[in-house]
Amino acid sequence: MGVVLCFFVWDSLAQQNITGVQSYMITFCTVLLLGYATVYYEHLLHTSPVTVLLKYPLFWINSAVTYYYGLNFFIFIFSTYIFENLKDHEIVVVWIFHNTNNIIKNVLLAVGIYYAGKEE
């Protein structure tokens, strides 16, 4: 959290206007989340508490994070360019892709919550 807070302060004061799109900040956080998700997948494969990962809730939650941030990574990187240079109808197409990924992420999270409720 400290690293993220320091990066946010640096980004807001020295790089990008705090009232604008913080593309550096969201890209940095996306890289961190994808890194943690990858490490957690490796942890699950080596020390899995269940024999079937598809019934393990944290697998689904980690899959939701990986899916959403992995597919939206380039949108986050180019968000400043998207908002400043694309036409309105082109921005709508980008955000339809983003929102579709968000819906699928929420479905994956719901599956994880479903399996969490079935644990004994």
C-alpha cells in the first residue's frame, strides 16, 4: 500500500494532473495485480487445498482479477490517448469492450462467491 500511495502522490504532483485521467497510476496498479495473480496461480498449483480447483472459490476470484485486468490492460495504458484523441463514437466502442469484460469478471466473481457459500 505504501508503494502505491507514493506512486500516486508522485504521479499526481509531477506527472499527470490529478483532475485528469491517471493512466500511469491505473497501469501501475494493473501490473501489480497481474503480478500478484500470477504468483497466486503458482501457489494454487503447488499447494492447492482441494483436488478440483474449479470448486475452489479463490481460484474463481483470482481468475476474475486476471481476466479483467489482463484484457483491459491496454485500455488502461492508452486511456489518456483514448479520451484526448478519439471521437465520441470510438470511445463508446472502447468502453463497450471494457464493460463487457467487467460483466464477465462479475460473473466469475459470482461463481467464486457461490463456491465459497458451499464450503463446509
